[in-house]
Amino acid sequence: MNTAFIRILHNAIEGNTMKLMMLTGIIFLGTPERRRKMKEVKIVEKTVKTGLSMGSCLAMILSWHSNQSILWAILHGIFSWFYVIYWAFFR
């Protein structure tokens, strides 16, 4: 058996809950540094996902406003922020 698991059982039997919480946190959630990094990665993933979809939407709206064509709007939606920047500087 794993020695950490034995310590958890021993602490549970003795009623030492603080030590038990610390041990279970390390075993099941990893170190505090690892948890912080995982949280940062989730925030970045969410931001990138939201930014890309917003850029595509904005590019399609600008394209439709300029060209009145669904095909151009789809193409410009694929280019997303690149088209938005192009539109802002050259239109």
C-alpha cells in the first residue's frame, strides 16, 4: 500500500482533520504550484476561445456591411482578426 494513503487512514482514525485535508489535497489535487498553473492555463484557453469567436463574428459583420455577400463574409470570418485589422486600416 502507498505510505501516503496509510497516513491518511491513520489521521482519519485519530481525527486529525487538518493534516488529513493537507494530505488529501496533495494527493488528489497536486501541489499548490501545479493547481495555480492549471488555473492559469484554463483562463488563457477561455480567453483565446472567446477572442477568436468574437473576432470571427466582427469580421463577418464588417464584411457583410462592406460587400453584401455571404461567401465573402464566411471567408473573412475564417481570417477573423486579420480581416478586422485590414478593414480598420484600409477601408
